[in-house]
Amino acid sequence: MEIVSSTGLDGLPWPELLPDRNPVLVFPTHPTRLPLPDDGWAGCDTAHTFPADPQPGWSAVIVGTQLTIHRPGGAAWFDGEITATREWHRRVRDQHTLLLITGAFTSAFDLRPAAAAGRLLLLTTPVRHTHSP
């Protein structure tokens, strides 16, 4: 069994697999990662269409445990370590896309209430996975 230590505390993202095994990365609210509406973020009311095609201009690269996500224009939206299971990494390599989830929550404990209140934002980005964990 693999242990995943991140719970979103301290603003750190955590990986999840949806029931259909699609990989997602959940990002609690953080002042350095504000989702800009013009960048292609969609609200929960459109979630039934996800995973959508990747948003233009977005890109992600995973090298081992290091993840870098760039928003349109090339500015880094996230650059840091993630802790994920082997299955999550395999699914990312197979899918070549990653669904990002953010919104008005600060930890895993706040996610469900934020989702129930419709306060989540979603975006799909292409991802290149360059190293197997």
C-alpha cells in the first residue's frame, strides 16, 4: 500500500482519482494560485462535460515528484512537489491530460462543502510525464 501524505493543509495540492480512474489534482485556495476566469476555468455547473479538452495555453510537466504548471502566457501557476501513488502517475501518463480543481476551500476538510455550494473551478491541461515513480 502507498501512503499519500498531502491533505491540502498549508495550501499544498493533493492528487485524486475520479471513480472512472481519471487523474485530478486538487488545489486549495492560495494567494499565489488565483484562478483567472479569462484563463479558461469553468464552474461546477459545467462539470458534467469534464474531462474537457485541454485549455489552450496551459501546460504541465511532471518530473518524478516535481510538477510545474504554466498558465497562458507562460507564467508558472504552480511549481512544486506532489505526493501521488503509482497508479495516479500511470493514469496521468496514459491520459496525457490532468483535471485541475480549485475553488473556495483551504483543505481536504473544506472540499465537500465547497463542492456542495458550487464553489469549485475546473480546468483541464495537457501534461507531459517524463519520469516513472
